Amino acid sequence: MAKSPRAVTLKDVAERVGVSAAAVSMALAGHRRIGPETTDRIRAAAAELGYVPSSAGKALRRQRSDAIALVVPNSTQHVFGHSYFTHVLTGVTSAANDRDVQVLVSTNSSEASGLTAYERVMRARTADGAVVTSAGIEDPNIERLAASGLPVVLIGNYPELPSAFSVGVDDVAASRSITEHLILEHGRTRLLHVTGPLDHRTAVDRRDGFLQAVAAHGLADDAQVVEGDFSERSGWVAVTGRRFGADGFDGVVFANDDMAFGGLQALRAEGWSVPGDVAVVGFDDFGIARVASPSITTVRVPAEAMARLATDRLFAQIEGEDSVPTRDELPVVLVRRASCGCASPPIDLLDD
Amino acid sequence: MAKSPRAVTLKDVAERVGVSAAAVSMALAGHRRIGPETTDRIRAAAAELGYVPSSAGKALRRQRSDAIALVVPNSTQHVFGHSYFTHVLTGVTSAANDRDVQVLVSTNSSEASGLTAYERVMRARTADGAVVTSAGIEDPNIERLAASGLPVVLIGNYPELPSAFSVGVDDVAASRSITEHLILEHGRTRLLHVTGPLDHRTAVDRRDGFLQAVAAHGLADDAQVVEGDFSERSGWVAVTGRRFGADGFDGVVFANDDMAFGGLQALRAEGWSVPGDVAVVGFDDFGIARVASPSITTVRVPAEAMARLATDRLFAQIEGEDSVPTRDELPVVLVRRASCGCASPPIDLLDD
DNA sequence: ATTAACTGCTGAATCGATAAAGCAAGGAGG
DNA sequence: CCTCCTTGCTTTATCGATTCAGCAGTTAAT
């Protein structure tokens, strides 16, 4: 380190060329009131000196930071574990990169002064807006943030926040659809559903989709719902000690893939064959479903596309184009693999 | 958004209390030259108005952004796919959060004006420093960045950049160690090594460790090295069509878990038993090794701890404490699972 | 009693970029 | 010939926070 070569500023370029700083600023912005010959000289000098405008100076003057925040309300440990986050980050950064906007990742670890970290980021105008993900149904901070008048787009379903911008999938329909896959294409009739934590909208919706499916096919009496928490362990726990096969459940619908994977291990440990004795399906397809053995049939949630769209909506909001809240719902795809009995190569390398 | 409630500034707080802006600034900073009674009134007013200092104003004046960049030189698609990145991000954010510093994720997608995006971030002083990860041995941008005098810490091994700060693991020793595990504990003698792309230091080091191990035990003649590229597919390709078992290789050392997983699928497809006919080991333990069937014995690289330490070193550098480059090497752990023949429960839920 | 030091605040300068207003010189139009 | 519009720049104000230099008024020291 030692020598921290003072950064090149507008003034440096101006002196080099022999014009005012304002002229340099205007020339670099392509303003027509600066002569073409001067503009060329300024551009050349800027390039030669390696001038890059100070983001702080620009942000202060323009009242715009050219950065957006990706907010992860849940604890760092928990959510980063889900590779869901990786997909979201990819979507957000690619949309932001298209506009030369920085992405900052904000968690709410420091709960100092009653303000969550991401609220601070917004109020300090470190970011022009935020994409918020993985919020539980109960999070009051999200409501505050969405109601604060600051540009925010939520990923997920928030029927209780009708005035918020959001991007999601139809969890109810998707869950009903994959349940019906078990019923109609595999003839399963005695179904178990393992939910996520029921204070999450996602968990509730997926459960409701399951219930609609069994009700619609007259299988409600033989169906059962047990609450999990989206963790692998809870999937394991939910199926352990139950009866499957001929005189038990012949299908299990897990509300996500992590639980399905945990369930798969438990079923194997207790000697049940999948999909022979019991068919298993998951939800999400963020990674583990493809690599598990047997590979897990699931609903692919387009996390990256959702994040990209959410980011686009956020920019529209920041630019003031949109003033009326938007709600986007993306289609999902049923991915047929081995755990439900659909044929599948041992590995689908082309899958991802 | 219609009503964008103009942000609360220092001036607003000052007017409310009836003092100068300077007094407010000093009071909030805990300066002793402001009377205790005035300080209390200022603090109360600031809290009441919900004052949060503008990061742009502060950054401009202090010449410090209180943000660091996490730089991912490779293409977004490629690297985010590796869940390695998730671990790194967790480590960086947790270290940054401890200091109330923002983390921004920077890729080099926009190659505009010859400057990579992350170099722009540094020169625009959007970030005070950068943690750089996943750089190939060949990347000239990294050298430029490291030589630029800006605070940078690299994650990985960069013997060709002796004046750079870096944090890594001893890939050579680790690779030798896991190879010897196959030799000494499982009696394997005919070993195949599948490398990563050999323009990556990591790939070269792991190959060298493998070669040291076979040479040390007189198995060099029966050993073979084939080049892969760290992708699942290349692991598949590397073992397909080869002979294993009694008259072939009885052990394969993959340079990472993704390739090991691909290799596992290929071996299964061709009817070889793992670990019966052939023992398999990987490297990294970023996720897939635990959930594969059979689970993959591997070297756990402490990505999160490396990232956390790298971030700590970066802050030391930014604060100017450290002026002489540091090089940290973290210990790795051999994780014994099923693919090498070490006993293992069907799933180790406590593992992660 | 006079100087020195301290206390508690205010005023002004500063960080770097931008945009509005200003101003000189030249050309067009009446 | 005088006004009016361009053209091509410069001056100046501004964004919000910080910090140094001042400046009254008080207390301590000699």
C-alpha cells in the first residue's frame, strides 16, 4: 500500500486540457454545447489520466446512487444456505449490470437503533431501491419498507400488501398441479403433505394447492398434512415412523426439495422403496432435486427470471415510470424425474 | 412513487434543535466539545426525525465509502453456479456487517472502455477495497488491480503475485493427503487423477499433490492424469470408457466435487461399483458431496472462514495497519464419506 | 489584575460532480 | 446599423456531512 495515488478528479482533467471543470463534465456527458474539437481533447485527456467520476460526488449532486440493494431479511446463515439465493443474486446482478448499477447485498444483522440494516441503507440513500426476498408472512419490517414510499419490489406472494410491487409464482396452482401429477399419472390415492412453516405465505399456498387437489379427486379422507419448516431435517422427521406402501401412504408431496431430500433419506433408512412403495415430489428445483438419488420430481421455480423481472420493475419504479403497483406471476414447469416413477436417465447432464 | 418524502438531513435536525449543523454532526459523533445537555437534545431530535446520514455526503467528505466490493472475475453464470460463492458471500458479509460496512457484488460483465467493472468500482471510490475470488492464474486484471495500490485481498493461491495479500489453503498438501488416504487406508494402488483446467493454479496444485503422493508410495507407474475443467460433465467424460476394478483403476481422485459427482454417474452408468470396484474422492465440500449417492469423500475447503479472514485483512489494509502483504493459509479437513469405502450413515444431517 | 486555558458553540471551507445562469464573440435578419 | 439568436465556454450555486479555525464567556494561574 503506502502510496495511495490520489484519485483523478474532474479538476485534474480540466487543468490538463485548460478548460473549466464544468466543461469537462459536459463534454463527457456528450452535451452539445461543447465544441466537437474540445470534446475530443477532453475525452482524450480523461482516458489518458484514467479519470473515473467519483461515485460519492455524483451521488450527492444527482441525489441518486446508481446502486440497488438486494435485501435478505432472514438471518444470513439460514438463507444463504439455500441456493435459491444464488439464483436470485444472478438475476439481480445481470439486470443491474445492464444499467451499470451496483448491487449491494444487505442483511438485517445489525439491528442497531431499532432500524434494520436495509432500512438504513435506503434512508441513507446508499441505494436507490431494493429487491426484497425471502420475507416471511409476518415480517413487519417489510410492510414498513413497502409503505415507506421508497422504491421496493418484493419477490414472493404478498396478498396482504396489495399496494406493493411484487413478482412471484402461483404456488397454489403449482402445488395442485404436482399433486395431481401423482394422482392422475401415477394413480396415487393416499397422499401425505409436508408443509413449510405456516407463517410463510409460500407454505400456506402450497398446502392449499395440495388440499384442492385431493379434494377435487375425492381423496381428502385419505390425505394428511403435517407441518415442517422447509429444512432437510424436518422432512426426515415428518416421514419417520409412518407407514407407507400397500397399507400406508403411497405418495408424499413435500413443500420444498430440501425436505423431500431429507424425507428420501428417512424412507430409505426405514426400508421403503421410492417410487415403488411411495412416490415423492418436491418443489423449487434450486439444485438438490437433480443430484439426489433418486432424482426428485419437482416444480421448477424460475428464481433467476423472477429476480431479473423484479429488478426491471424496480428500475421502472425508480425512474418514476410506474406509479401503480405491479404484480407479476411467472409460469412454473413440472420437472419429471425418478422419485415419482417417471422414467429418467441416471443423470441429466443437459438439465441445468 | 409520487410522494418521495425528502430525506431528513443534518440541517433539518439542526433547525429543529436550534443549533448549527456542525453542532449536530459533532454531537452525533460524540464529540466532547458539545455540552451533554445539548447532545441529549440533538440525539433526541435526530431519533425523532429518523435522521440517517447521507452516505454520499459522508463519503464525499470523508473520502471513504464504508463499502467493500466482492469481485467475481469470471462470468456471472459460471461462478454463481458453484455454491462456493455462497460460502464466500456469507463470510464477507458477516465480517463487513461487524463493521457496518456495505458489501457490493461486482462482476466484470460490462467491459466498457477497457476497464473492468470492478476496477471502475475501485477507481470511482464506490468501494474502499475489494475481496477478489475465483481468479484464474492467467487473469491480467487481477495483477493490475493488485498492483494498483488499492486495497485488495485475494482468495486463493497466487505465488506469482508475491506482493499481494491473499488467503488460501495448501492445495498441494491437501491433495496429497486425500490421495494418501486412498493409498494407505484403502489400499488402492492404481490411481487416476482428473484435474481442473490447468491454467488455474488450484488445478495445478491439486495435480501436483496427487503426483507427490503416488511418487512417494511407488505407484507412479500405475497412475494416470487426465485433464478436466471442474465441470460435472468433464468428470463424466474423464472416466467414461475406461477400465476399473481388478484390471483397471481402483481409485479416482477428482480435483473437485462437481467432477466427482459427474464421474460417479458415469461409473454407475457403466456398471462399476463405487467404492467396490473403484474408490472415488473429490475436493471442496461445498454442497454436492454430502448429498450425492454414494456420498463423496472429500477435502473440506473452509470457504466461509477464508472469506471472513480475507475481509478482516482487507479492513486492516484499508485502515493502514498492515502495510506489508500477508499470506494466510487455513487448514483443511478430510471428510470421510461413502465413496471411498469409509463407513458412513446414509445421511449425515449433523454434518452441515 | 492580567494572561492563559478551557468550554461550548458557530462560521466557513471542503470533498467532487452537475446544472443553471451568465457572458463574450460571431452570424443572421430587419 | 442595431437587435436577436447561436455557439462555446466559464462562473457560480448546490447536494450533505465533516472539520478546522474562530469567538465569546468562564475559570484557573501567576
